[in-house]
Amino acid sequence: MVVPDPERRRTARRTLLGVVAALFAAMLAYKVLEAGRLEQTALFYVGIPALIALTVVATARPRSALGTIMATITVGLALAGPLLDEGVVCLVVAAPLFYLCGAILGVFVDEVRGGLKVMLVVPLLLGLEGTAVSLPRANEVTVTRTAPAGTDLEHALAAAPDFAPVRSRFLRLRFPRPVRSEGTGLAPGATRHIDFTPRTSLGLRSRPTPRSMDLTVVRYEPGLAVFAVTRDTTLARWLDLTEAEFRWQGTRLSVTLRYRRTFDPAWYFGPVQRHGMREAAAYLAETFTGSAEA
């Protein structure tokens, strides 16, 4: 019979205590930041993994800070959906940033002398964006597609679109998908109402929430139509979509989407949101040119 090593048992208990304390601290920090409407700032996406790392190191004193921090973040992300009522998209988009911050801080503790002090300074500097510092938020993306010969693009844009299946791998990560549209015409004042697939979170006892978007034509001239977004319950949790511009000449259609980045830090969410909006613009262009069926 093998007798468990008392030191190993103490280490295991200490590690478990550190993990529990880190998850509790992260949950408390989330509630505080949410109450202060700071859940979309870098303080949230950098500060919470830093808080998890600090708590683990301070309470568990693990032999490998990196391994313990990464394991704790994994458990935390697994619990985030059901407990915080988040969806798959939020967890998939945020997970790489959490792991990156946790890995950087874990390496500092394991490999760098004075790493614990660095853990206190780095998150403070990186977490300022969205609170004390704000980088430019206005963005736009443009995508061009060519329709088959003989296609009347103005007629296609004036009619209610027949949305095709989403082919983009990124947009198929449970992002909202348009299912029906109401409204026709390109004259200023013409409106569109688009219903999307309902939002389904991972929260306990959560129910699907309807999502839709309203747009109004604010500018029209031959070869150009600009739609302003007047109401949006579809993307509002992720970014602020303001305008959709359509330019066409012959069978070439260019779609420009203008939006404001609402999440920080910009170095991470800027490219992620830009990629997502480019994929969305491509989907719209392919829908109206008929190339989405190819």
C-alpha cells in the first residue's frame, strides 16, 4: 500500500484553494466591472485574466505558474457561459485573449526574476484602454463582387433580398444569420426590417432572444444607395453598425459597412471585428449579385 506524500497532499489542497479563490475573484471582478459598465474595456479582457493569475500565484504558489494559470482560465471559461449567460461566440472570441494574457503573466512568474512585480505593472498599463485612454473607433470595410451578365443590380437592391446560406467559416461560429426581410425601394425614406436568428446563450434557464435590425435609405443616386442603421438588437453586443453603402456600375457591386468598435483593447478586437465585418460585407455582396449560390 502506497502512503500519499503529505507534501503532495498539501500542494494539491493549496492548488485547489488557489483555483477556487481565483475563480471567485474573477466572478466578483466581472460583477463590479459590469456594474460600472466597463465590461467592454481592456480592463475587463486584460484585468480579469491578470487577476486570475495573481490570485493563483499568491494563494497556490504552484511549481509551474503557467500551467496552473492556464488550467484555471480553462475552467473559468467553461463556467462563464452558464453562469454569466454568455453565448458561444463571446467565449470563442474572448478565449484567445484570456489565454494570451494568462500565458504572458505565467511566463513572467516562472522565468523572469521579479516576475510577480511585473504581473502588477503590465495589466495596469494594458488595462487603461477604454477607461483612461481611448483609441480611434470609427472603421469601415469594403468588398466588391461581380454579378452574372445581365443582372439588374438596382432592381436586386430595391427588392427584398433572398438571403442565401452563410458560407463563411467565421460567420458560422453562431453569429446571427438573416432569415427574412421586409421593405422595398431605394428612394430616401424607404425602410428595411430584417429578422435574424435568435440569440441563444449558455446561461441556465436562458431562452432564445429575438434579434432584428431596421435600416432607412438616407441617400440615393444612380449607382449609389446608403442605408443608415436606425435600430439594432443583432450586433449591438459586439459593435455599433452605423451605415451600409452600396455602389454599383454594370455588374460590379461594392458594399461598404461603417461601424464603431466598442470593445477594447484595439490591438486585439480591432482586427477581429474588421475580419467579421469584411465577411459580412462579402456575404451581402454575394447575396445581391447571386454569387452566394455558387
